[in-house]
Amino acid sequence: MNRSGFVFWLVLSGISACVSPPPPGQAALSNNARDWRDEVIYQIMIDRFNDGDPSNNYNVNAFDPSAYHGGDWRGLQDRLDYLEELGVTALWISPVVRNVEEDAGFASYHGYWTQDFTRENPHFGDLSALREMVDAAHARGLKVILDVVTNHVGQAFYYDINKNGQPDEFLLGQGAPIGWFLPEHKSDLTRILEWDPDFNIDGIQAWTSLGPSGEAPIVFARVPKINRMPPQPEIFSQPYAYNRKGRVTVWSHPEVCQGVALSEEACRRRQEVYGDFPGGLKDIATTRADVRAALIDAFARWIDVGDFDGFRIDTLKHVEPEFWEAFCPAMRERAAERGKKSFYMFGEAFDYSPEMLGSYTQGQGVDSVFNFTFYYDSIRGGLKDKSQDDALTTCGMARPYCYRLGCPSDPCGGGSIASTYSALGKAQGPEAEDGALLTSRDLVVHFESNHDVGRLLYFMPKDWDERDRRSGLHLALGHILTTDGIPCLYYGVEQEFSGGNDPANRETLWDERFYQKLITHEDGSFQWVPRTYDADGDGEKETRWKPFDTGNPTFRFLARVIALRKAHVALRRGEFALRWVTTQGGHEDHGLFAFERLHPEENALVVLNMGFKDAHTERSGQPMTVSFAPGTTLVDWLDPALPAVEVTSSGCPAGPGEGCATVPVAAHSLRILGLPAR
């Protein structure tokens, strides 16, 4: 065993100075309740954010994107000043539980390979360091949200399909061709990987030379060096705690649903709910009452131990909906018993379907979900090649609002669209300032990127230059920060990170290498050079980008918009009202998307120009209808130097108390307008 492996063994065996978990119910919990619509969430992958304690840097390789890099809870605590300057108000941290150390050459730095639901991950510190970080955040008015996984554990066991007592990869069958009449001669040989076999609705079956031999036994691994040990608590080291049906294949091989006695949708959902997550993550039998009880106990304890203010729930759609009807009320009850009100739970159902997303908001389950429909239609859908500029429309960006809130007609033309999201609050769920329960429609989470999708800059069209890319990023960030719901920023977006899909989108925030850019020369050679920006507005990019930079254009833009959000209640709690979309390109309203936020104390008007031409909210002489009364002067809160907008009394179909406004918006920019400061 090498030195790092020996140190890791010491940590896991308890010989290090680990702190025993405090008995639940003893330490006082904070009550940070306020309207969750006021929050700006900042997602942090702990291993990649900041290294504050070198003593826990074992099995670290900062040059390997699949390895641990050394970030920890102390590192996050050390950078709370940075986050306060940015203006975010709630920190979503990656899972804290102990993981299988590595699998197939990849490390568990992300935290999603649970081995022990009750113990902390020693890579990030001990329980004292965790609680100190949470307490320090609370002292600054920051909430802390814990990422939790109930669907699966790490690669903990293999299916002993050939019953030889060891994990194998082999070919099963006799090799004889099947169906000589077929145009392609295929044999019945099947590749079997016992760590991760393909899904079987009847359970993974054992085979011998004589044929099928009943359900395959599972064998838990015992490799202390990488903590590939039977999962804990004890119930999770029992075969009955798992569904044991093998890995989901329907995403990559949808043809497996053909010919089965289920609809294609039902077949897909069966695999998603009961199958192992690809990569050998073993699916927990959450339909069992004893397993549910163990999960509820484990995560209720983390509320006590960590004083967390909410949960982000992983792999929501891979667990049967009935589980959430038990789990979520239990978490709210535990939090309420300990004096913590408005405990907030939002789930990740990685799916475009608004019907799928909305289904998880019904009943007493999660308070709301990540709006992936919004991400694909309104964020990614807003990125257009310049060659398509003359045909740019924005009505598709409005449809996700209809799926969530309902619309009397399709913004792109057509009939009404009904809401798929629940309009009812949850018992003991998050409340508004007046005590009314907030609904999933109010609490939906909007994002421009996260750890499961590439950075938005990565997806920018190839014909965009640096200025176009930055303005496109600012449009997306401005959109999620001014619309209704709760905005979520992915760490590093303020530094303009641009990595592609996992693991490239999990950059190390304190590493100088991620503040460089690749330059390719005419002779084909290339070099890495420091990134720079124009800090003083003189047109020269003379300021070198550095880790945790607070002077770069996107950090400053975010800080400015977040400050506006805090200063104006309409941008936090106002109702959404769609005001303008383009359904045809090439007109004076080219590429515009506008909405209002309506609140009894004030209203705000947001207009985004997704195109590369100046435009204004008027078509064929008819300006946009707004809620502001005729004669009102609107100023730009984001850029007060821009000309004010006068609300008129005619030219648009305005109702009582409403007026008409022609708002000019420069190419690829946004405006945030309202009444002048009093």
C-alpha cells in the first residue's frame, strides 16, 4: 500500500482525528425562514471550489479531471467574502456522505457514489469542519442546501451470473448463428459484464452451461483500500435493499421497448425507476417500507447534524413518485420539530418533458424542480447562429412559461396550453412573507448551466466572437435573475468558464490553468496564454484574469443584477406577465422577448434582444402594452445612462390603467426598466 493509500485507510478506519457524529436533536438549529423567492442559489462542487485544508489531500491529482483535486468545506468557508461580494444568498453544496473512493479509473469527487449514508466524506473534512462552514454561512445570512441521493449507492456489488464467486466479463451463448434467413448473420453470443449487466425486468438471471439458473446472487465487494465496502447502515448491505434488475439501456437502445407488452413510454419509465444507473450505481428498493424508513432516518439526521436549510434531490425521476410522498413530508416534519421553518426541497428530473417535470410537483412531494424545459427552450434555445439572424423568433422561449403557468393561447400560434405544475402548496412547506404557502410554480429553479450539462459558453455558436459570447451569456444570466422563480448559478460562471460536458464542466476554481486560453498560430502551433480583460473601459485588455477574480465583466454584471434583484421586490416576488415575443423575423421587433414582474409595491419591465440588430417593441406602428399608466416615465435600472421610456395612452390594445411603450433595445442586450428612485 502506498503512502496515500495508507493515509486513506487510516482515515476510513477511524484512527485519524475524526469527530463522532453528534447525537441528533441536541445541537440547536437555526431558523433562517424567509421567502425562498428572494434567494439566488449558487451551486458548489466542493472538491473543485477551494482547498482550505491540505491535511485532507490524499489520493489527489489536480492534473486529472477525473480525480479528487482537494477542495473542502474549509475552503468554502474561506471564500465566503467572495460569495458575499457576488451577492448570492444560498449555497447548494455537493453531497457530504462517504463514497466509494473510485471506480473504473474515476474518483468520487462529485459525491454521488454513496457508501455510507451516515458518515462524512473525509476528503472534505470532518463533521466539525462541515458544521463550522454552515454556521459561518448562516452568520452572514447565507442559507445552505445539501445535495442528497436516495436513488442509488455506488458500485457496491456485482451480479454473480455464472456463479463462480468472482466478478467476470464474458461471452454467453454457443456462438451459433440465429436465423440464417436474416440479411445479417448474427450469433446468440451476448457480452455479460457482471458489475453492470443490462436491464432485465424479471431481475438479473444466473446462467450456467445448461441454461438459466434462477435469479443471480449478488456479492458485495470488500476492498477497503478504495472503500468499496458493503453500504451502511446495515440494511443497505442486504440484497433485498436493491431492485437488482441491471443497468438502464433504454436511453442508448430504445429498440428494447419494441415488442414488449408495455407502451414505449411505460417501458422506458420501468427501466428509469427500477434499473441501475449506468456506471454500476445500484438502484435502491425504495418501495420497501424498511428501506424507506432507513433513508428517512439517515437524511433527517443530516438536518440535525448539518443545520441545513433545504435539500437538492438527485435523480428524482429514477425513484417511484410514491417514495417522495413519504420522504418529503418526513423531512419537513423533522425540520419543523427542530424549529426550522420553510425547509425547501427541489428535485432534479433530467428531462425536457413539462409533463414529467410537472408530475413531480403534485401531492406532498418535492416543493419544485429544476426547469429543464426552460433550459432547453429559453436558454439554449436563445442561442442562434448569425446566419439565422434574419429569421430569429422568440415565441418558443415563452412556451416553458405556459407549461408551468398556463396560457390562453400558444405564443407561437394555436390553442391554449394548460399548466402541468401544481398550484397548491405543501403542508409545512415554504411560505411567503405573509404566511401563505408557496407553490411549485412559485419555487421552480431556473439555471443556465450545471454540473450535468456543458457550460453555456461551450454551446455558443461557432460564428460568435468573444464579445458576442459574453453578451449571450449576460442575456441568459439576466433572464434567470429577473424572471419569476428561483435563479441558480453554477460556480465558475462568474469567471466565464466554458468547459464542455462532464468532466470538462467541473473546473477547479482556484487553479490558474483555468484562467488561460488556447491560441492557435498560422503555422499550426499553439500555446496557452493568460486570459485578460478591460478593467477600466479604455478598450485595452490589460488586466490579467486570476482565480476568484472580482473585477472581470461577468462577475461585475452578475453582482449588479443581483443587487437590483435585492433592491426591487418586483424582481423577486412579482407575478410573471408575458408582454412581447416575435413570431416572424426581419421586422422592427426582431429578436425581442419582453415580460413584466407585477407586485403590489412596484412593477418591473424586462426586455431582451436575442438578435444582432437593434430593435424596439413595436410592429406595424403598434407598440407594446404595459401595466404602467400613460404618462409614466420608465428608467433603465441596469444602465441609468440609457434614454428613459415614456408610456403613452394610445397605439396598443391597453386596458384600464395600462399604457403603451416603445422600448428600444440594442443588439444582443437587455434592459430592466421601472419607475425612477424616489
